[in-house]
Amino acid sequence: MFENQKTELMIVCDEKLMEYANYLMALIGQNDDVEGKTVGTKDGTVSAAIYTPKNYKDTLPKITSNTHILFIGSFKEAKEQGKNVNFSFNKYGMKYGWLGKRAVMYVEDDMLKKDE
């Protein structure tokens, strides 16, 4: 019944992290499944788009509770979302967590050491 349903993912990041958002989009768009085996998400089931914080704010009235959103970085909007998130990964200055269809991931720069 839901076989052909596509999940849309909104990736929100600021300009300085655009490189990582583009890399994530490339990974999502890969056709890497092999016969009988899904690698990552099933090919073609996720469609991603990158939004800057301004794009996100401008689109906010149209965003529903069914919209999957990933905030990458520690800009204002990501920090606001992070207040409601239970972080399932919190090591080496890296944090990742989610609540419902909202996820936040970032690195605390002051926690990183050059030798790590």
C-alpha cells in the first residue's frame, strides 16, 4: 500500500555547513541497493532539499507535522529545536537527537581537541 510513498526531507543548515548538507543529499540520492538488499534507505524513497535558516523561516507557515526536518549546525533555529530533543548520541562534542520528525545534529566546537 505504501510502497511508492516518498519521504521528503528538509535539511536546514547555514552557509558554512552547506558542504555537509550537499554531501548528505548525494548519499541520499545514490542508487546503491543491490538485488535483494537495501543499502541505507531504499533507493528512491527519500527526496531531500536544502534550506538556509531564512528559507526555513519563510516556509514555516507551510510546514506540517508530517514534514521531516534535519537541522545541521548550531544556528538559532537549530538551537531552538534542540531544546525539545532527547540526544541519543552525545560524544566527542558531537550531538544527534530527534523528537518526532525533527532531528538536530551539530558539533560543539569548544569540545573538540586537535589531537582527537
